[in-house]
Amino acid sequence: MSGRWFTVKETVLVTGGAGYIGSHTAVALSERGYRIVIVDDLSNGSPVAVDVIRRLTDTDVAFHEADLTDTGALDRIFATEGISAVLHFAGLKAVGESVALPLRYYQVNLGSTMSLLEAMDRHDVRQLVFSSSATVYGDPETVPISETAPTGATNPYGRSKLIIEDILRDVAASDDRWQFCLLRYFNPVGAHASGDLGEDPAGIPNNLVPFVMQVAVGRRPEVQVFGTDYDTPDGTGVRDYIHVVDLADGHLAALEALEPGCEAFNLGTGTGASVLEVIDATSLVSGREVPYTVVERRPGDIAVSLADPTRANDRLGWRADRSLETMLHDSWNWQSKHPMGFEDYED
Ligand code: UFG
């Protein structure tokens, strides 16, 4: 990494910066000396998260509550904030919901990205790091998955990510002033070490770790394990969980490595854990038994997802090294300190 934080304080626009990954990345960037401007419509993020970012970093992070399709608001932000690069997290992300509401997913995810790119073009800002997902690999033929593996979507959410990746490639090819990184996240979990910033899903959590944490803290009676008949060592699904703070550092590395063109990077650890391993490890770190029952497979789930993170290791000089135990310890720290998430937050 270049270490340029000592000399230059650039301003970075963080879309979706009040959400889970965006807020942790805003903290990491701010700690490196970047000035942060957050734009978030708060449809799935919390204004409390912005306050926590300010407190943790002791900086006056700028916050604009706006929808990215509001071109007037975007123009005002770009005209007044002196932005030099964008980290684009904003978007809808629930797989099941996307199957039920495809029009909404395409409208929001594609529409907001198009609006953002057009505003960037108008204001001569041409550096962007995009939140993509390992979901672009669909059901992988082999694991670990490298960036050259075939892509394919199995639901509208994943397809919206793939289409945006294609759009960014086309834009980069049209004009070599554009610099894009596509970051394909595996399974982000964990929380800030303070326990004051973490994942706070609206409604019933779709993802395993937030669900397990809510069971451990007593908000839900038991975890449902979606199938024990996969071709994996214990029959349950295996995923490449990555600590959200490692993921945040990956964005910093990507931002500092941006160059003309459009490059994809896997952000994962390369190590897998099964559903039962996650449940057992959570019982250990929390000191609470996490009850579970086995139910049918969840439609669309795959047996194993594992990153080959070599490209990011080599080209970004980045590596995710926090262990599963640290991830679950930090998730538990957040969940036990704030059982209802940001809703009942007292600092
Ligand atoms: N699981 C359960 N019970 C639950 C929730 C999940 O057993 O209540 C299992 C799943 O079957 C899977 C594993 O736990 O084996 C992980 O499931 P998650 O929902 O936490 O994560 P996914 O890998 O299914 O989904 C993640 C992201 C998606 C993304 C997808 C593919 O949340 O946004 O990876 O990259 F599309």
C-alpha cells in the first residue's frame, strides 16, 4: 500500500455509509486520514451508525440523507464536497426478496448506480470501488473460486450485481480516465472491536451469523439449519466468512490501487466453516448454548463457497487474517452490548 495518508487528505464519497459494510469502511478510511462524506437514504442503514462513526473516529463525517436517484441532491454533493473517489455500497441485498420483487431490485440497484455514474461523469470524478458479491459466481464448478471462474446469476439480486459489473467494464473501456475496482465479497461477519458498530438487519435476519447471534442473545428461540445432506464434511453448507474489518481494509487497499480500467478482486479468507461449526463456535465465544433444528435446504443455496484471494493478496497487498473465532467474538460483543441493535442504542 502506498501510505499516502500522511501526505494527502482526499475526500471519499461513501454511498450506503450508514449500512453494515459501508460504516465499517468509513471508519477504516477515516482512520487513514481520508475525509468521509456519506450519502445514504436510510432505507436499511441507521443515522445512529453515522454518529458512532463520528465518535469512533473523532471526525466530523459529513452525512447527506438522499436517494442516489435524486440527481439534484447528488449534484449538490459533488459540487460542494470536493470528492475525488467513490465507494459504492448502496443497494438492496436480500436474495429471497429479490426473487419476489425483481423490478424493485433492478430499479434500485441499477437505477442508483446509473445515476451515480452520470453524476460522477458530470463532475469529473472517475474513481469508484464497487461492492460486488461472490454471488456473481452462481453455483461454482470448483472451489476455491478465482476471479477468472465463469459467472452467472441465480436470482435478481445477483444478476443486478453482474449487470453493474458489466456496465462498469463498458464504461471503463469507453474512456481510460475511469478507474474501477469490483470487490466480490464472500460472507462478511463480525463487528467493530468497540462493540458499538455492527450488523443490524431489519426484520428476521436472512444470514446465518446475525440469526445465530439473535438466538444467543435470546431474541429468537433456535437456529434453523438449512440442510445436513450437502456434500461437505458435516453435511451443512460451507462458507468463506470474512471479518468486516478485514473487508473494510480491503476497500482501502483497492482505493489506493485504483488504476485505469476495471478489475475484479475476491475478498475472502480462502478458509471455510460449516453451519454447525459456526453454531458451535458461537456457543463457545458467547458462553450460551445455541439451540438448533435441522430443516429442509433453502432453495438456491449451494454446498460450498470459498474464495481464492490470491489476486487481492498479490495486487492489493491485502490479506484477511482475522479468525472465525475473532469474527464471532466481535459479533457477539456487538450483539450482547446492543441486543436490539441501533434501535435501543445508548452511548
Ligand atoms: N443458513 C442456515 N440457517 C439460516 C441462515 C443460513 O442454515 O438461518 C446456512 C445457509 O444454508 C448457508 C450458510 O448458512 O449454508 C450461510 O448462509 P447466509 O445466508 O449467511 O449466506 P449465503 O452464503 O447464503 O449468502 C451470502 C450473502 C448473499 C450472497 C451470497 C452468495 O448474504 O448476499 O452469499 O455470495 F448473494
